[in-house]
Amino acid sequence: MKNPRSSVGRENSSLWNWICRRVISLAISSIVLIAFCMWLKFFVENKWHEYRMPADIRAELSLLVKNPQQDITRYHQIIDTWYGIGYSDPGIGITDWVILGLLILIVMPMIFTLTLKTARPLSMQISQLAGVARAVSKGNFGAQVVIPESLPLELRSLSENFNGMSRQLQRYENELKKSHVAMAHELRSPLTAAIGRLQGMIDGVFEPNDTQLNMVMQQLNALNRLVEDLHLLKLADAGQLSLNMVPTSINELVREKIAWINPSAIKQGVQISHHEQGASRCLTDPYRLGQVFLILMDNVLRYAAEGKRLDITYESMNGKVSVIFKDRGPGVPDSLMEDIFTPFVREEVSRSRYSGGSGLGLSIARAICDAHDGTIEVQKNEYGGLTFRVTLRAA
């Protein structure tokens, strides 16, 4: 079965070809029309002269036309008598010039009309693009331009790219609004709890002892961690995240983070298997990259501990090293997979929340990987759980 879009793509051509084809068609059509009219004038005039002739003279002329040399004098006599003495004049007569001028006067408006009709789709599309661009500039993100099927390739591509840009702007705007709402909520929760506890001590509801003060301190520490995480993300977005790049043994860094988190893993019954084959050295910031590894391991303990296993392996290919974290937990819904690295993503079974459920952990991991000119990807396992792949350039 044919793809309708592919057939449309074959019909469309470049703007230059599109214009040239129509201009040449108009020029040829005009020449053919004028030539046809001149021929028609000659044909009608000739038929009129033949109609006036007696039958015997018409028959005689018909034979002489085929072979004028048979009786050239008689041939010219008939022509001069019935067609006129000036008929054999090789020059263009005044009548012919008048007719040609009239034809040009008639054809020129037709050419102008057809030219304007040909250019109108281009003008309408450009005007429509300008109008929609004006709407987008005023904040109406998501505004779309209609794309006719017969547009030239460049203008069609421009319109499609513009629509894609507009949709992307709308998506960014929606994400920004959601992010601001979620950020306000996350900042307000620990702050409200700390203020409430302090107000209770001021009002005498709670005793101002070490226990109460520690509870306030916990909320302030949570608030401080959230602010630091947000600051890191904003630095990464602005391309100003400072990295201390040194040659780093990736497997040693992973081993160090496993040793750090292993007591918690043992407590939750999660076995971490570290397969060091394929590991290599990379030029990285060990502190920041260690954060990425801890976020991924901590996510397993938080949301995939029931799988009881985390496998960490390596792959080296084409000058790149991949660190692969594969768990056997319940995974996440398909609806969350596209937004799993988006800040403040919320889902009860979501593994994208970190630092007390703020939803910034995987966002921070991606920001750090991007700052290393690396990548972090995720995919669902066939038999449950997720696989995260951190890829970096080898040193």
C-alpha cells in the first residue's frame, strides 16, 4: 500500500523548479496561443477565398498548388485574381500587425491573471505564516499554519518545521507551568512544617527541646537540599555547571558508590551484582558522576527493592563506555516513560523521585550526563524492571 505522504513528496518540488515550471508554462502557452490565432486568421481567410472561386478554377488551382511549375503564369494569375495582388508580398502587412497587436493586448491580461493566480498560493502561505508567527510572538504558543498539498518543497518544509516549533513551544510552556506549580509545592511543604513546629514552640504547644529542634532542622535540611538541587539544574540549563574533569576509573567509582549504599541495600534485601568486565577510564568529574550512580542505585532501593537484585555491567564500543543498571522491580507505566527525566514528575510507583520525593533525581542525573557530553537512557525490561544506560566518551 502506498504511503500518501511519500506520493505528496514526489509531487512537490523545490521552490525554484516550482516557479520556473509555471513561468515557462505560461510563456509557452502564450506563444502557442498567439501562433494559433495567426494561423487561424490565415486559415479562415484562405478558406474564404476558396469559397468565392468557381468550382473549375478551384480544381485547377488545387492541381497547380501541387506543381506550380506546370504553368507558373496561370498559377500567379489565379492567385492575383482571387487572393489579391499583395498576397505574395513576403513582408508583413499592416493588417497582420494590427491583428498581432490585438492578440497581444488580449493575451497579456490573461498572462497577468494566470501569473497572479500562480503566485497567490505562495503569497497566501507566506501571509499565513506571518500571521501565525505574530500570534506565537504574542504568547499564543501552539498556533498552527494550514499546509496545502500543492506547496513547493521548501515552503512546505518551512510550514511543517514552523508547526513543529510552535508545538514544542507549547509543550515547554506547559511543562514550565507545571514545574512552577510543583516547585512551589515542594518548597512550601518543608517550610510550612518548620514554621508550624516553631510557631508551636513559641505558643507553648511544644516544648522547645532537642527533639523538637531536630524536627525543625530536618525540614530545613530538606528545604536546603531541594534548593541545591534546583540550583544545580538551573546551572546545567545555562551551561554553567562547573566540572572538575580528570581521568577516572569508572569501575572503581561504581565500586566506591556500591560500598557507600550497600548497607542500605542489604537492609532491604537487595543484592547488587557488579560485573566489571568491559569497564574503562573516562575523563569525568568523579563527584558529579558519582551523584548519577548514587541516584540510580537509590532509585532501585526506593522503588524496585521488591525485585531483590541490581545488576551493573559495562559495554565499550566506538570509543564510548556505557554503565548499565538493570533491576527487576515493577517498572513504571508506559505513560511515564517519556517524562521520566522531567523535573517534578509524580506517580506513586514512579522511580523518578529523589531527595524525599521531589522528583528531581533523574533530572539531575540527565543534567550531569549532558554536561559530560554523555547520555542517559532508559528502557523497560522484557520481564519487568527498568534498565538505565549511562554512556560517556572513553579517555
